Amino acid sequence: MERPQNKACGKDKSVSAEEALFFSACDCEDDITRGKPIRGRTKSRSLSASPGPGSTKEFRRTRSMHGPCPVTTFGPKACMLQNPKAIMHIQDPASQLLTWNKPPKSVLVIKKVRDASLLQPFKDLCVFLTEQKNMIVYVEKKVLEDPAIVNDENFGPVKKKFCTFREDFDDISNQIDFIICLGGDGTLLYASSLFQDSVPPVMAFHLGSLGFLTPFSFDNFQNQVTQVIEGNAALVLRSRLKVKVHKEHREKKNLVQNGVEENGLIVNQQEKEYGKQTKYQVLNEVVVDRGPSSYLSNVDVFLDGHLITTVQGDGNAQSFISI
């Protein structure tokens, strides 16, 4: 079943039902904090609020009936094709199409580790990308250390063209145009964790045990990858949780009143109150556990600075539904 063509921006777009499963991650403004709640926020006025008597200040609504506008740029080159305003002011999720500001040149290929059944699909995909599409292929260094890849002499010339990186050591966030995952849902979640800012479009092939987020079949991967490179694919936007972890200082005596530690390091006001802060962006859920402690933990759950409940146990899991 074919969708009607969309001639926005002077370019025809014909997307089938199978192609409409292209996945891309965007950022969500929701925060989950560990430690003290964030207080002192300025409360927005409700829709029913009105200016006080005798006030000359013009009243302006601070809330909308619609949700926040989603992020429409993904990585350095990908973006979402906007509908003409004459057709629709609010983007219809069924018409979210991928387009490129510039032709994509680099792709990150992520393979499920320790799975021998994915070696041949991985090799076929890399040969197709490098020799037929002239793409710059990024691969994790630990993937190329697999003995089956190291000992394959026929794959050697292709392997020399790869750009390798190491997790937590090399920053490739501004060098990847789109991502191809070979595996299951866990492989896609791992790919999302590599990009803490803007996530490039993710094309996930179902080659693992679970495939709720991996809709593509690898049987005709050449045609599907070509459509993505040409911008003839649909987007499914998924939100991510923004997590801030505040670690309290274990030794309070190390902090002095002027904001300088005994070792000479300057501590700002936020670190003095909450401790050191670490930020994460996650796709599905956040789990706060007790770590190596042998005792149960008491976790206070806040929503917008208001205490909801207190959980006593090994930890707490926060998840959300992304539509």
C-alpha cells in the first residue's frame, strides 16, 4: 500500500508502509534528580488566571493545549521535512519524513557483540556501504577484535577503510550522519547511550531476540539503506529522559565556607548544596539502585518538586511511554 506523494519543498516523497518504521530519537525536557528536590521554581500561570484589578499589564497565556514542539534535527545533517503551513500547522506523526541538509557521508554500524550469527550480515553490510555507496564507516574497535574478523583475509581490504572508536574515550557525536544497528532492542538502547546530545537517525535491523524497536528486515537491506541515504524514509520520534545525578560530598569537612576545598579546588554554589552533578539521557527507563550497599535504601520520589512517595527497597525504576 503506497502513501500519497508529498511534494513539499519541490521534492516528491513516496513512502510505503514498511518504510514508515524508520526510528530516530529526540530529547525530552523531563528531569529526574537524585538527592534534594529542585525547589524555588517559578510557577507558570494557569489558563484561568487573569491580571489583578487595576493592572495595566497585558495578560499572556503561559501554557498551550498542545505539547512542546519535538526536536526536528538529528545529528549534523539529518532533519525532519516540515509540512507546508497551508496544509497543517502541527506536524502529523504519520507524515514525518526524513530529509538531509547535505548528503550523508558517514555511518556508524553497531553489531550485537558475541553473536556469531551476525558476522556475515555485518560483513555484507560493510562491503555494501564502503564499495557501492562510498560511505565512511565507523565501527567499534572491540568489534574488529573478533577472531572471526581478524582471520578473514578476504575482509581485510574492507576493514582497512574503517574508522574505529572506543566507548567512553572517543567523541564521535559530530561525525556520524546516521546509525545502523544489527541486533535487538538492547543494541539500539546501547546506540542511544553513545549520543548524549543530538542523536542521528537510527536504522535498526531485527537480528536479535527482542525486536519491539527494530522493525527492519535484513533480507533486502540494500534497497532500504539506499532509501534512507536518499532521504526517502519516514521518521518515528521517541523521547528520552534527561537524568541528573547529584552525589553528595561524603566528607563535609573538606569544604570550607569560602567555596574552596582543602586541596585548593574551587566549588560552585550548586556543588556546595547538591554535590557533584552528572547528566545522562536515556531512552526507556532509569533505575536507581542501592549499589554495593548491603542495606535497603530509602528513595524519595518527587514530581516537579512535590514529594509523591517514599520507596524502601533495593531501588526504584522510572519509565515512561513514548508515543
